[in-house]
Amino acid sequence: MRFLLAALIAVLVFAGLPTGLAPPAAAQDDDQVRLDVTKVTPSVVADGGPGEVVITGRLTNTSDSQITNVEARVQRGAPAADEPAVQRAMRSATPTATETAFSPVADSLAPGQQVPVELHVPLTGPGSLQITDPGVYPLLVNVNGAPDVGGRARIAESTFLLPVLSAPGRPAPPPGHATNVSMLVPIVDHPRLVREALPGLPPKLVDDTLSTSLAPGGRLYDLLQAVTDSAPAGSPLGSALCFAIDPDLLITVRAMQGRYQVGQPGGPTTEGIGSRAAELWLSKLREATSGRCVVALPYADADLAALSRAGLPDLVDIAMDGADLLRDKSLLGAEPRDVLWPVEGALADPASGDLPDTLLMEPHALDIPAGSLDPVRLRGRDMSAVPIDPLLTTALDPLRNTGRRTTDFSPPAGQLESTQNALGALLFRSTQGSVGSATSVMVPPRRWNLRGDDVRNLLDGMKRLTDAGLLRPVPLPEPEPDTLPEADLSYPVEAGSAEVAQPVLEELAAQNFKVGDLYRSSRRDPSIDVEPGRITTPLVNGLLRGASSAWRGRPDTAGHWVDLARGTIEDIFSKVRIEESQTQLVGASPDSPTPLTVANDLPITVEVVFRIPPVPGVQVQDDFGDVATIPANGRRVFWLQTTAQRAGTFFLDVTMTTKDGTQFGSTKRLPYKSGNYGPLILIITLSAGALLVLMSGRRIITRFRARQQRRNGERTEEPRSGESTTDAPETAPIATTDGDRNSS
């Protein structure tokens, strides 16, 4: 009996008949076949509209197997009765209340093949969704097919919400209290700019994909165009929108307006092609934000919580200075509101750095009652925290509860489901899930990836709910802290585990010290009129890109971006250098000065310190004090007083640093040849003198002995035969001077 029951259930499943449960057929791997729902018409069901729902999409066979007999149907669950039910319906299939018959999609689907899907589903009557009451209904598009291996099975699915204001032919119930709603429009991308324009260094991007996003048809362009079309400035819905802009994106776009370089993996750089797209997009951004609410994200959407917990409040302040860029008339010329939307809506310590007075926070990052969306005052701080509506945020971001929630573009591939989920969540929030007088702040993912048409559908659906009296668009709240109850921060454990890694931040801090050292060691040159900050600020901006929220949970990528910034910093410090000498330095005397030429290719005056390790046999002194000044874009010759204690060739290693020890350029080895023989010459002279005296004395002694020998020989000589034996007179001495001669 048990066997027969199991067989009957199996027959019903494979025959496509309803069983009252979600189909238990074995689902294929998610990567086998992909179903992208691109349009649902109508997106909000109301009386007076069409009597059917048309679901349009495309089916792609991403496997390496042939799939045959592909067909699809729509299954409906019971309307969501509470907020957890809405959350579940947006994430997974719910028990089936009714379902339509299968419709053929394709006889065969080859590997890599893509086919369109269009399902027409009646709302009421036989074979319909059987919708008779208003509510938020979960729908499941179920695609079945027969792969080469494994038999017939569900090969793809898509779940989303269908908001129903009223069933066809039935008037909508009178609205209750309209729900206040505000919405952020994130203008954010991944960091792209490796280097801003610096002296002798053109701007450089890591790739040129941003040029596509900025051009018509691209993500960022279409987002602005859709908002301008469907919620223009001055309209009721337009007043409820607030643009959250990353200042680093503006700096990158400005760099792209001129000539810029693009890095190539493992190859040379190339010229960027996005100049015209950058000009067009920046003009479109000014148009879209004119007269509207604008808030500044931290520069490069830096992870403020990680910087704060790493003890880097100065970098927190620098990241928040990006708001000044939004005021720059050459970029946007807007006045940003004093509001901060931190990464993941969470902060560890608001005391770390100078932060805005209003924070947009996730409810679970605040110690507030469950389900409350009322603003609070942070305990002990003159700051208010406005909770973000978690239901609406979950609806817009399918990656919200995953490790990719801040890093990736979301929704993936611009899927439509998040638009339908958001409209369903809005309808629920304005009916069964009302939060009273609190404002539901609707926050999309930071790198929002909806197509322009999907953004229009969302905004148009919001207008329909507004016209029905269910929503009241209001500006982004900025409550006065004095009027609010107090609450503490509650930093989530999962947020802390995803922070930018500590070793990356340590290296970032070390490089930031070098940049600060350059700033402290430089000053403006009146003839060029360039502030040192024009050089150092881009360097710090580059470091902040390494702390971007885009790299949370990706320490290798974050470290790579810090390394890129370090390379630029080293390039700048190399602009102050000791020039190579074209000739060998030769000291003609023991105290010959040694010339040293220093070049400064920076448009700021810098102060340097020369550091020369001791060299045996040579003493080096300078006559320019502890700190030497090098003019902007100039050169200066210094004379090192070099005293050689002996002859020979010496090597002087000269290093230039700031007063705090950060090195400029590279250490130069200067060969110095000394002609000073010093003590050797004295020794040789004394030795030669002593030898001369010795040789002279020896000669005198020799001559004296020879004369004595001659005298002794004359006295002892005997007389010859016939000569007198009387002593003969001595021979007269030889005259040596005129005075010695005898004139008589």
C-alpha cells in the first residue's frame, strides 16, 4: 500500500498535476540553466488593469548537455501574512496554493543556447492564479526539461512577489494610514583610479570598464536617466529621493575627461577611450541632482568601522572630507546634507573621527526594540540614528545576507526579481506591516545593478502605490537628537569579521605617515602657487581606495590596491633626487669641498636632510645647517666640506630624507678621489732629509780618513839613495780661495 501511494505521487509529479506542495522533482545544479525574468506586466495588479500577468524572460543553457522538452509554468503561494513570510517568499519557494499548466518553451536547448520565455497567466478563472483578494503573493516560475542524463527534472526557477492592490473586477479597499517612504539612489562603483594626475604622472585607471558604464546603455548612465524620467526634480516622488555619491567616482570621471592611461595585465599601458562618455555622464549627474537631496559617502566608500577600530581617526576624517568635492562647481556644485550611510549600516565607535550628525543605520546595529524604525539619539553623543527598513533593503538586494553583500554588483546580471520584491515589500509595509509614523528608508545595494527599464518599473510602481494612498514620499529624515530617546550602538559580529584586514590597514597607516611627512616637509612656492595638499591629498585618496567597502572579505585585493598607492607615493618621493655627477670628484687639497646637486621636480618647496654614514679616512661637514631647502621645480648645488686624511678613492653614500626620516629618491654613491698624501709626504720628506744628512756625514768622514792616511804615509817614507835624510819641507797646501794664496 505504501509503495502504491509513493508511485501515485511520482506519477502526479511527472505529469505536472498539482499536489499541494512545491514540486519535489530533483533540481539541477544552479549553474546548469539560468532563468532571467526581465519583465512582469503589470508589476502591480489593480482593478482596471489587464486580466492576466505576462512574465517575460530568457532561458540560457549554461551546461554542456542537451536539454529537450523544455516547458514552464507559474505556481502561486498563499499571500504573505507577516514580515517573516515576506522575507521567506523573497528568498525561496513557498508551499504552492495553486499552479497553472505547463507551457512549451523549446523542443530542445543546446549547450550555450538562449531562448526567450513568455508566459501569459490569467489572474482569475480556470487555469489561473486564482487571485481574488488584495495582498502580496509569492510566485514561482518553474522550468522543467529532460537533460541527457538524469531524466526529466526542474532545470531552472525564479521566485518573486506580485503585489495586488485589488483583484480584477473588485474595487480596492479604502487605504488606511499612508506609510512615509524615502529612498537612496547609490552612485557608486568599484575603485578604478590607480593614480590621479600628478607632476610628471598622467592619470591612470586599472581598466576601462567604467567608460562603458558611463555611456548611454551603461549601468550608471541608465540609472540617472531612469530617475530623471520617472521621478524628476520637483515631483512628489522626486522629493523623496536622495543621491548617495562616492566622491572617488567623481574624481575618477574628472580624470577620464582628459587623456588618461589604462593598465593592461602583464602589458604596457594604453590610452583610455572614455573621455566623451565621462563628460556626458558628469553633465547628466549635474542635471539629475540639481535641486535635490545629495549625501556624500566616505571617499572611495572607505570602511570607516575598520579604520576606526584600527586606531586611524585621522583617516576617518580625511575620508569624510570627500563631501567638499561634491561642493566643487567643476564637479557637481551641490550642497550635501549632513548624513552618513556607513558600510553595512553599522559603526563600531562614532567617536572615532568627525562624523555627520545623522547616521543611516541597520536596526540590528542599534540597541532598539525589534521591528522599530523610529530614530534614536546615540547615547552620550549629539547624533541621531535613523534605522534603515530591513524589509525593503532585503527586497532590493538579493546578496544582502551573503558574503558578497557589499563587494559585488547587485542584483547579479540586472535581474528583475528585486524590483518586484521591492514593490511587494512596499505594499506589505503600507498595509499589514505598517510602522506607524516612522519613515521607511529604502536603501538599495551600494553597487546597484538594475537596468534602466527596471528602475523605471520600480519608480512607476511606487507612484501607483502613492496614487492609491498607500505611500507618502517624504525627504530623507534628519531628526533633532534632543527630541529622541537614547540608544547604544550594537556592532554586529558578522560585520566585524568582514572588515578590511588588519595587516592591510597597518601598511596603509605606514604609507599615510609618509604622505603626512611630505606635507609637513613642504610649503607653497609663491612663484608657482601650488599648495602642498594638491600633491598629498591625491596620495591619501589612493590609500583610501585600499580600504574601500568593495574589498571587505578580500584581503588580497585590498592589499593590492594599497601596493598600487604605495608605488605612486614612491614615484612622488623620487621627484626629489640627487643628480648623477658627470665627472669624478677629485680633491686637490686636504679640505676640498664636494659639490652636490639636488633636483626637485615637484611644484612645491621641500625641506631635506642629508644623511651621510661615516667613511674611514674622510670627514664630511656641510655648511647649510640641519635642514636644506630645495625650490619648487628647481635645482640647488650644495658644497660638502670634505677632509681627506689620506690619499685614495672613497665612496660617499648620500641619502636625502625628511626631518622625520622618510627618504627622497634613492641613495647616491659618490666616488671621491683624494690627492692629499698627508702624513705620507711628511714621512717621505723626513726620511729623505735623514738620508741626505747620513750620506753627507759619511762623505765627510771618508774624506777626513783619507787625508789622515796621506799624512801618515808621508811621515814614515824612508830617504832614497843619494838624498839627504834631513826632513824635506812639506808640500805647500792647495789654495782653495783667493785669500789662501801667498802672493810673496
